Amino acid sequence: LANEAVDAYKKVMEIDLENEEIWEDLIDSLFEIGEIEEALQFTEQAIEKFPHNYQLHFRHIALLIENNSIKDAEIHLIALLSIDSNYVNEMLNYYPQLLDYPIFVEIIENFRNT
């Protein structure tokens, strides 16, 4: 079912590249079927296109972690929280597994205490 969703989202994107929700749904579907590398490529493109969409940044960080790119995820999380530290709770709602990594717990605590 998720594979069909990916195909459908890609077809919609051929028509409407400006729909941020389609990008998010495509990335989520790719994540769901384990296509991490492809999902990362789409998050990079989407962030370039919609840099102020924090939901895309959440997805990118989660995918980086899933891809074992911990240092890149750390850099991206710090950059995102530097823009607005209020994103902490929303990021944790999206990807609670962040708390499984001591480095991310430390980053979050530092931003919560500012």
C-alpha cells in the first residue's frame, strides 16, 4: 500500500511541485517502506524549496538518524533549534526516538534551558 502511495505522490508532484503537504506525504511514505536514501534526497530538495517548513526539517533529522548520519542530524537539529527553540516539543512528538541518543538529549536540554 505504501508503495502505491509513493507512486501516487510522485505523479501528483509532476503536476504540482508547490504543494508542501505532498512533499511531506511522499517523504513519510518513503520512510515507511524503508527507502531512507530516497526520502533523504526528497527532504533535501523540499527544504531547499520550502526552507521555513519546520516539518520538513523534522523529517530530515529523523531520516539522518535512521541513516546513521548522527553528526549531520546533530548539526541540523542545532541549526533548527537556533532558529526557534520552541520546535523541541514538536520535534519530539514527530520523532520521540530522538531521546534514545544521549547527544540529542544534551542538545535538547541546552535549548530548553535558554
